[in-house]
Amino acid sequence: MVAQIEIDAVRFAREAGRMLRKRFRTALEVEYKSRGNRDPVSIADKESEEFLTGAIHAAHPSHCVLGEEGNDLAGADQDMLWVLDPLDGTVNFLNGLPFFAVSVGVLHRGTPVAAAIYVPASPLVEEGVFHTRLGAPSYLEDDPISVTPNPLPEASQLSSLPGMFWRQMAFQGDLRNGLGEVRALGSIAVEAALTAAGSMQYAVFNGPKIWDVAAAVLLVKNAGGLTLTRAQGGQPWLPLSRFEPKPAAKDVLDGFRRWSQPIVVANPELAWSVAESIRQPAVMIRPVRTLLKFARQLPLLH
């Protein structure tokens, strides 16, 4: 059963990705989820999710579906949940940057069992689908992939950090001596998939939603890697092998929709090294803010 689910996830992700390619660099209707023209959602996002939801329901009518844009389905089988990001990297997509993804993760009672991530530009120098299933290797198309083996960050290798990481986090220990060549590609699914494939040595995400990482967690694991997470409030880092819906939600789907936690992905030794080197930024940022405020009050020198 899981093998067929993986096959279907790959097919659905590829078809949705090719739909997006037809919309790429065309005029699109865009709405915004947040003030200040932030968090855009385009007609391409909606079309992709509608296609994915319909295809899943046709093939697996009893399964549940959770989509970023809200096309949820509460099927009879509450144990099986497909988690969709129909267009991860919408801002890239709208600006003509070909770093985006279609992410399809399948959970059984919260545990990832199948995954497919379509990207239009891959290490194959063409479109491709990263995919895996429970108990199997991870692949990019037909090629097996694996995380990098280095136990500490290498200066010459790529690392994925949030675009504003220097304002959001500080580092101690091994990472103080070098983070590697930092890249922020604007798509969590792409960056996590590239980490699974060894193009990135590690990736850190501040607070992804479940649709950003539902596929990536299993892809990284089956590529020999580890995903670490922690709850808010400075709790210790722990391996993430199962998603737990947030309490006080109106139903299970709503509980999963509310899931959001920081993530580190890499090979196991490097993941622990990176996670344990991250500390709260307030100690570092507040003195800088105070200094800048003081500097603005100084008279200009002529």
C-alpha cells in the first residue's frame, strides 16, 4: 500500500509542478494573507492545490487532505493524511525565480510514510521529483541521494539559513567559527530536499508550517539524515519522527494546521552540532539596538 502511495504522490506532484511551469512568468491574479503585501497567494497556488486535492480524493477517497490554501478533506480514514504545499516559494515564482516546489507528504497517525517534492530545477540540471517511502531509500528521480557526511560545518560547502538569520539567531560553539557558504533560496521544501541530496550540508528553519516539511522529514531521514525540532520556550532539541496536532484545536485537521516549530536537518552528527550551537539572539541583538539608538542621538561631526 505504501509503495502505491509513493507512486501516486510522485505522479501528483509532477503533474502539479508541470501545471505551475505553464503559469511561470505569466500575469497572475495575486492576493495577500498578511498586511503590507506579505504572504502572497496566487491563482497558480490555488489551481495546484485544487488539482492535488481532487487527484488524491479520486485515488484514495477515504484519506484526509490538508492543504496550505485551505482545501481540506476530512475522509473516513482519519489515520491517513496527505499534507500539501501546492507552491512552496510563491514569492520566487511570482518574481520569475525558478526555485519553487510542490510538496506532498503523507502521514499515518502523524508519522511520515511517503513523500514527493517536485522542483523545476534540480541537481540533474532539469526538473525532477525527490521521493521516498517508509523503509526505503530517498531518490531524485531514479538516482539515490544522501546527505553530506561531514560532522562539522565545512567552510567550502553550502548551508541554508533564513534570509534574516543574522537578526533572528545567534550562534555559539562550532558555528561561531564558520557557518559554511550561506544560501537562502526562498523555499523550505527546496532547501530541505537539497540537504537530503547533499547539495546543502545543513538547513535551519525558524518556524515552518507542517506543509513546508511533512515531505522533507522522511526524505532527509531516508537519505541518512536527521530532523531535529523543539517546542517554543527554549526546550531541548529532539528528533522529529512524528507530527503531533496542536491541542485546543477545533478538530484534528485544525490541530495539524496549527503545527509550527523550528527545524534543523543534516546528517545526525552535524544536525546535533548545529542545533546545539543555536542560541536565543536577544543577548546579542539588544546591545546593538541600544548602541544604534545612542548613535542616532549624537550630534553630526563636520
